[in-house]
Amino acid sequence: MLVVMSPNASAADIDRVCEEITRQGFKPLPMPGEVRTAIGLLGDDAKVDWSYIEGLPGVASVLIVQKPYRQAAREWKQESTVVELAPGVRIGGREVPVIAGPCSVETEEQILLAARQVREAGAVALRGGAFKPRSSPYAFQGLGKQGLELLALARRETGLAIVTEAMDERGADLVAEYAECIQIGARNMQNYSLLRHVGRLGKPVLLKRGMAATINDLLLSAEYILAEGNPNVILCERGVRTFDSATRNLFDLTAIPVVQKLSHLPIVADPSHGTGLRDKVTPMARAAVAAGADGILVEVHPTPDKALSDGAQSLYPAQFQELVQQLRTIAAAIDRSITANA
């Protein structure tokens, strides 16, 4: 349930509504907006005496949120959420940040070179896996804590914010110490205990769509994080599995406008995992910005042919530099801009 206050409602009116919600045994969640304040109610709102609340001073209306996901729904919050990863790096506003880097952190030389190259080309955040969930147990699994330390070194060298994946609760605690944003990968999208845990850590969370997940599934997973009190959730479209083997996944561009209609949460696009093919990454990244994506996540490696993971979908630095230039033109055409480095 959502209590929408009148634009001229006083602070005392808002406090009175919160007190009444608490008196009825529920937790109020005030959400100040540009024009008016809304107050969310957390819990089973079927038991709420909403008619009494609707009659309180300053209350304009009471809305019953119909979606199974509540806090993620556009009904819950009309203004689009903007998540700040670092000063000047915001996801969800008019600017579109580009996050780039290798699939895995391999060596100090590799990650520092990659960080310098993507920053020079226009990226404002660095992606790179310290913990790598791989289909084969014999494939490179990442450097773990050492990888996080190298990412932190790259941040000191370049100023780039860090986005990196956590696979379990212990790993999430480590990532929270070293990175600006905790990534939850496709394989863990429905790992509900992990989602609750990262929700309590308070760090921004980039939540990737599962490889067989519906948009409804994705938003319900986001709800687990929001329900723990963390509003800084970024959704990510990274392709879903289909019967067609022409590409690694089906990159679902339709998910971008669909999510933006259903939810206030920002959504970024990952064309690298969405296609799995280097020559498809650039056209799909361009299309994602044109479709309204709030950010782009791209894999870039100094030497993709020598990469320990996902080399076939990683762009060469020169290709990435050209891509960012193209994205600037596309963003300008839809009255947006690619976030510039400080």
C-alpha cells in the first residue's frame, strides 16, 4: 500500500500518517518526492484499515500496489531511481555511464593496462571478475581476494569506480570492502539468501537477469534487496537462453522499455554476455543506448586472444574507443549523453 500525501501536506501531517501505520503494526517508509511525499507500507496490507488512513489530514489518496513486487514497482515510486556509484557516476539519470573492463582479473599488469585503456576511451567504471562462476570446474575461477586488491589498485591509479561480482555471502562481504558496486550474476539472480545479504550491506547492487528468468522474476529478485532497506539496485539485461545457437544468448532489448514502464529502477545493458560474439557487441551496445538503457556494461581486454575467460566476446581497446564515440552520437540523438570522466 502507498499513501500519497497532498503537495501542501505539513511535516506534522506526514508524521501523523507514519504514527498511524506504526500503531496498526506495520513499518512506514516515507519517500519525499520533488512535488509531494509518498509513504510506503511494508507488510501484509490486506490487514490495514486503509479507509481510516485515507481520512487523515494531508492525505491525497491511498494506492494499493497490485504487482507482486512492491517496492520495485513504478506504482510505488513514480520518479525514476538514480543510483550513485561514485561522485559524478550516476545510473538512472539523463547521463549514460559506460562500465568496461575484462571478464576476469588475471594479473596486475593486465588489469592496470585495461583500466587505463578503458578510462582513456571514456569509461567511468571498471568491471572485472575476482570471483568467477564458470560452467566447468576446471576453468579459471578468478584470483579471489588478490583480484579485489588488484581492482582497488586500479582504482587508485585511474579513479575508476569498481563493479565486481560476488558469488556467496562471504565473497559479498569482501567485495563490499573493495568495490563501489556488488554485482550479482545471472546464475545467482534467484539466490535469495545472497540477495537478502547484499541488501543489508548497503552498497549499490547490479543485479543481472537470470539466463531463463522472466522480467517478473527479475523484479521479484530485486524486491529481496529492496526489502532489506537497500534502495540502490541496478537491473541488468544480459540475454536469455533460447533454442537458437547463432549467438550465446538472445539479447532482449525489449526488456529495457518494459522494465522502465513497470519499475522505477534503472536498467543497464550487457551486450557482451548478451551475444557472446565480439562483432555483435558494438551493434547491440548502440541499439541498447537507442532503446533507452541507463548504462552499458562491456567486456574489454588488452589482448582478447590471450584472455583466460570470455576472450571471444571481449572488444579490443581500439574497438571500444570507437564504440564510445558512436554511443555519444546516439545518446545525443535521444537527448541524453554519455557520462564523461572527471
